[in-house]
Amino acid sequence: MADEANRAAFIEIQGRMIETTGKLKQVQTQMRTKETEKKRAFLTLEELKQLSDDTNTYKAIGRTFILEPKTVLMDEQEQKLKNSETAIASLQTSKEYLEKHLAEVENNLRELLQQDPGLARQIMTMSVA
């Protein structure tokens, strides 16, 4: 009876571990995307700062380019930069939470396997076969 309960607990913990790992990878991917957006906005802003105020600047919209004042483009890039920084901070908080949760789940799994060495042997034979 305890064997079945431990096996069910193992399956549940394994499911939580897989779910948490997937979420963590998703957050890391989102962070990389936001870092790229932030870098692009920063570099674009730096290039715009070098231009004189009377330079014609264009904004790409699909396949069309629209004449826009330099200040409008700079404001848009600054906003993108701020939004990216905010999103990265939020994602960092989520990442830290998920890492703690993953460590907790790994700990629970380790405790379960130490508590029931028979279950550990069964799992090892299943993974070898």
C-alpha cells in the first residue's frame, strides 16, 4: 500500500518538476527576447542622437516608410527601452520564483527516494530497460 502511495507521489512530483522546468525555460526565452529588444532600442536611440535635428527621419511601417520628426522616433525608442527594462525586471522576479520552486520540488523528490530505496531501484530499472 505504501509502495503505491510512494509511486503516486513520485509521479506527481515528476509532473510538477517537468511543468516548472518548462515554465522556467519559457521565462528565460522571454528574457532573452526582451534583452534583444532593449539592446536594439538603445542602439537606435544612440544613432538618432548623433543626427542633427533637421535631418529627415523615417519610421518603417510594414513595407512603407513614413516621414517622422526625430523627436517622435526618439520618444518611441525611449519608451521601448523603458518597457523592456520593466518587463525584464518582472521576468527576473518570475525566474527567481521558479528556480526556488524547482529546487523545492527536487528536494521533495530526493527525500522521497531516500525514504523509499525500493522505489529508487524500480525507477532505475525502468530507465535502463
